[in-house]
Amino acid sequence: MNVLSVEKLTKSFGEQRLFQDLSFGLDQGQKAALIARNGTGKTTLLRILAGQEAPDSGQVSFRKGLRILYVEQEPALDPQRSILETVLASDAPIPRALADYEAALDEQTRQPSPAAEARLQQALERMESLKAWDFEAQVRQILSVLGLERVQQKVGTLSGGQRKRLALASALVHEPDFLILDEPTNHLDIDMIEWLEQYLSRSRLTLLLVTHDRYFLDRICSVIFELEDETLYTWQGNYEYYLEQKTEREAAAAASLDRARNLFRRELDWMRRQPKARTTKSKARQDSFHDLEAQVSNRRRESELVLDVRMTRIGSKIAEMKKVRKYYGEQCIVRDFSYTFKRGERVGLVGPNGVGKSTFLRLLLGLEEPDNGKIELGETIVPGYFRQEGLAYRDDQRVIDVVKEIAEVMILSDGSKVSASQLLQHFQFDYPRQQTHVHLLSGGEKRRLHLLTVLARHPNLLILDEPTNDLDLITLNILEEFLESYAGCLIIVSHDRYFLDKLVDHLFVFEGQGQIRDFPGNYRQWHEWKAQQQKTDRPADPLLPTAAPAGNRSNTRTRKLTFNEQKEYRELEAKIERLESRKAELEGLLAGGGAYDQLQGWSQELQTLLADLERSTDRWLELAELA
């Protein structure tokens, strides 16, 4: 049964036309993905389907009575609501009953009274009559899986990633008939992604999503829509099938274009050889020539992203970590870790959000000091650090200014020199785009510019912290090709399993409490090994030692808080409130503008504060479990 029908949809921004006369549909229960380059209209198309933006022409029709939800990349949520209030915001009977119950329970806990007790009893009866307890368990499970256990925390105090996960949780809780997701795997760790994969695969809802996660695409979607050259191509099959068919289509299109160009050259020669005085040329042949000219000249060819920069000479010593230890309060991030990095090594860092992967990178780069131990980089090492937080820039900076601050001239791998402007063209920034202010770029363009600034310094130790977020699949494939031939030492933190499988030789698996396991294989091999361990319940393979001593891992759930932990628990609550208050102040200052030095200082303070807030929150949750 058809649930979505799109007919002759057209949209432009000024003189730039994104797409024209798009027509497609989806049947009930189908799960489809939309694939396109950054900047070609993916998000705009999703917003039109969700009714948040109007097309220039065309029509979007959903089956009557369909419940539709759209989860944006940057969702707009009420900052005054709590996590639980946001998830339960609905006029449907069961969510409304659960919201009333939670409110009555909170009131009775904070200010007990006969009236509050009566309201709580009424809410309980309503929950019983609607059999809503299963729904409550489902809500709690989804919030827990997505790392949102502090259900009374206000939305205004959440990070951008937490808000995205909250919007996703809210959509899943309400079980719409038609769900639209824009990059749902951003800000999720690998365990969350695999849970979401299973959840959506089992669900009977109709799904349309945009994602760069190829395993996610391949395992969920059975229809692929590709938006290219203002046209929509439809492929019935998963992502692997789409790649096969796309290759065949591009080969056929290239052959057709070559034939047209050969014919055009012959016809152009014929046109030039005709005497100017003659007026008896074949009118039909002239018309045919002009049609052919339009076909050849209007055949749009996207400039390919070219990642080509020289790497600084690398010596024998890369980096060495000796018995490194790092704590935040009583939370251990790294425990007695020793390792010597080698030339050409490719290592991936995996583990849940908040376990310390980014801190590990900052320790290695000297951006944070260890509590104990020693970290040394080789004398010839030039690190390049692609930060998860993205590119740091001033509001008045243009794209070309950002690159010229590094160098006016860059050296490519073959020794040739290019200007900053020419290098930007390699990275798909044409001249008009180079004059654009950085804050006006799309998320994918900012990530691409950030990558350029990292590579332009000719690093021989390349550290990438979540590099795949907001990059389209075409750019990702080119980045992978570059990294496969990269001769330096490569360290990657990523939730993109395909990216890890293709590029790394071994993994540092962050298991919590400072334990880091060195696994000799890629993510797929680690996943299979872990599943086998859980299935057979065998002891750890001696060939896969942890890089730090295991220590005494008693089950913390069976004990109570010590006196010091109780004190720390109370102090953390007060500290988190102070941090959240200062965070709001800094965001207000940054929004209000100011001198560059002020903005830079506030921005750096905010980054440090957010890291401290995440660590404090994680520790508070750990103690709350014990309590």
C-alpha cells in the first residue's frame, strides 16, 4: 500500500537549482535511504517531505491519518523541559498518562500532602486502566540505551549530541507510521548504533533516512534514492546492490558522453568547413549540431575531491607511552598504559561514549598532562589532529583566509606547488565559495575545510577523532582511498564500523575504569570475537592481552557507597549545577559577539568546561547506580 507519493517536485535557492521534477513513492513498511553529495539538497528534500519547507512546485502526498515524525540533525527542543517531559510530550492517552504519573510521583516525593497522594493514586489507576506499565519500561529502556538516564535533567543543559539522541528517543518512543531521519548515527557510539540497527530492522514502520554509515544502510534499507544532477535515481535493493548498479550506470553514461563528444567534434569540423557565403546548409543538420552542443556542454561533471599533500619525513621513533595514568576525580581514564607506536601503524580506538577516547588522544598530543607516567613524541613527528569539535574560526573569516593563515603556498606529494586557492579547488571549494564566510558553510563543508587545514600542515602522525560525521559517501570514499595510501602513523576514533574495518590493523578497546585492550584485528573481527566469548563464556584469549592490568574487578552493583563516595556524590551534584550555569553564561556571551580575543577565550573555556561536565556527569551516574 502506497503511503508516500511525490510528484514533480522542484526546489531552487536563488539561481541554484537543487532538483527538478522529482517523482517517487514509498509503500508501507519500506525502508529507504537518500544518497547525494553535500550541498545538493538532501536535507532540503527531507524538510519538504516533513512539511517544514515549501517546494517551488510539485506535490507531496501522504496517506490520510499517517503519523509522521522527522528527526533533524539539529533538532529544536524546548530548553525548559526535562528529558522525560520531552519524550512524553504527546496528546496520545498512554504517553499523557505516564507523564501525569511521573509528575504526580515527583510532587509526592518533593512535597508530600494528601492532595498530592490523591493525584498520585489517580495517576496510578489511569496507568493500570491503560496497561501503560509496558510503555514506561520501553521508555526507560530507550533512554538508557541512548545514554539519557538522568531523566529530570533540563534540555537546556544538554550537549548537542545529547539533544540529538533525545530527539531520536522521542521519535522511537512514539512509534510513528512514517519516520524521517537525518544522519541518525551521528553522536551515537557503536553499541547504540547496533541497537538502533536491530530496532529499526524489526520495526514495521516506513523509514526514509540520510546516513553516511554504510553498514547501517546495507542492513536496514531495501530502497536507495540517489539525488544527482538534479535528478532522482531509484534502486530496489540494499547499498551493495546500489553500488554495483551505479557503477554500470556511470560506465554507460561515460560511453554515451564519449560517443556524443566524438560526433560533436566531427559536426563542428563540418560546420567550420562550410563557406560563409553559402546559405544552403542543411537546416536540419545545423539544428542537430546545436542540440548536440547543448548536450555535451550541459553535461555537468562534478569536480572530484583531491586529497594530495606531501607528508613530512618521518624518523624511526613515532611515539612512546610509559605507564601512563590519568584520573578525573576518582574516575580512572587510563590506568598504567604502556605502548610504543610504530611507523606505518594504523590503530582504531573504540568504546562507549565518555570512556576516555578523546582524552587519550589529547594526552598523546600533549594537550593534557598525565597524572603519572611519561609520553614522548619522536623529534621528526608533525602531528595532525582532526578534532571532533570541528574547525575553530572567527565569525569574520572567509574560507580562503583560514587556509592562508597556514600558508600561501602548499606542496603536493609530487613536489609541485599550489596556491591556497588552488588547494581549495582540490577540496571542492570553487572561487565564489572561497570568498564565503566560514559560518555560512554547511556541516559537511566545514568538516572538509577542517580536514584541509589538518593535511596542509603535512603531518606524519595523523589523528582523526570522528572524521566521518557530516561527510557524504562520495567524500568518505575519497578520504578512505587517501588514508589507505598514507605512509605515516594513523590513529582513528570513529563509530563508523566500515571506516574502521577498511583502515585499521588493530584496535585499542576502551573497557572502562582505565582498562585498554589491544586487539589484533579490525572492528568486524573484534565484534565476532566478542560474540564468541559471550556465547561460550570462555576466559579471555591469552593472545589478546589487555594493555593494562585488570586489577580487582568486583561487582560494584553489590556494594554500597563508601563515606568518601557519598561525599563525592553530593559534591558532584553541586559541581554539575555550577558547570551547567557557567555553560549557559558562556553560550550567551558567544552569541552576543565581541572582540576576537574575548571570543577565542570564551570558546576555549567552553570546550574545557564541556569536557569537565561530561566527565563529572559520567562519574555522577556511576555513583548514582551504586546509591
